[in-house]
Amino acid sequence: MSFGESVNVSVLTKDCFDRPVEGATVTATIGDLEVLVAFMDEGNGIYRTTIDTTIVELGSHEITITAERAGHIQGQTFKILTVKAIPLQASLQLSAETLSPGENIEILVTVRDEDGNLVPGAEVTVALSNAVGIMELSDQGNGNYQENLSTTSFDEGTYKMTVTARKTGYEPAQASGSFVVKVAVPWLLLYGGIAAVAVAAIAILHLIRRRT
């Protein structure tokens, strides 16, 4: 049973003569939880209830079902409820692969469950190599998580990014990516360098011609 799903429980109560017992009080306790789950009397000795798995932790829990009625000896039965985590999936998109120091990069993470359904309400964090600290992304409320990161204090180099998505009842998911911070060469400086090379080449060529 996956976290968040509901468990339908049915109980048939009978006396020592194998006759259905109506009008009993049937309840269930789950592990160490101080929660008493009541059953509805459906008639003919049948009692039903629904257990919401969000009230229990992940793992296996013993359910104790108790039936009581005046003039009858209390009856009990036991079942095991196992609640499993739902795997998350995270995808990462970056607005750029290469940036100059001081530019912003937009980080967008989409979180889904194993069936591809969008999952809002998760905690999504980003850790960067060569950088101190962890940044939490803003929940956009539709399974998307977004934030802008400034590279003002970043040195030149390649930065690897690891994204982690967590939510109660779900298995964490990770995604990774990278971007490069690089100082751009000014166009005028580059043009000047090319011009200087061209002038030098012309001068050498002229000198060769004069010698010939």
C-alpha cells in the first residue's frame, strides 16, 4: 500500500454458534498510534471502515481490531498494514549553459510521482560544487519549483548543480546539471587584437617586398 492511499477494511463478527452478531462496537488501533478507528455497522454482522494511510508512518504496522457487545466475550483479530513510500522524479532545466560573472541563471525543477503526476508541496533544494550553502527553490504550486541564482560572487569555472526533492511519504529524488561562468572577451579588445595582427602581417609583407 502506497502512502496516501486509503485502505478499506471489512470485518465479519459471529458468536460461538457461528451466527452473525449485529449491534457490536468494532474499533481498530494501528501500531502505537493513539488513534481509534471506528467501524460502521452494515448489518448481518458485517462492519466496514476506511483507514487513511497519511496518519501513519512508512513501514509495517499491526492493526488490532476489537469487537465488543454486551453479553458477549470481547473478540479480537490482527492484521499487518505496510505503507510504502512513493518514488519521486525530478527534472532540471537551466536558462543558460554559459554565463558571465554577475549574470543570473534561472533554475526550474519539475517534480512528479511515479505515474507522472505533478507533485506540489515538496521541498526542493539546490547544492552547488565550488560554492558554500544550499538554496531552496520557491514552490510555484503546480509541481514546478523556480529560483534565480546570481553569479556575482562566482569565480570563473564549471559549477555542478545537484537538485534534491523531498516530501513526506515519498522517496527523495535527485537531478543534476552544470553551467560555466566565464569572463567574456570585450569586442573592441578582440577587434583591436585582430587589427594589430593584420598590421603586423602587412608590415612583414612590405619588408619582404622591399628586400626583393
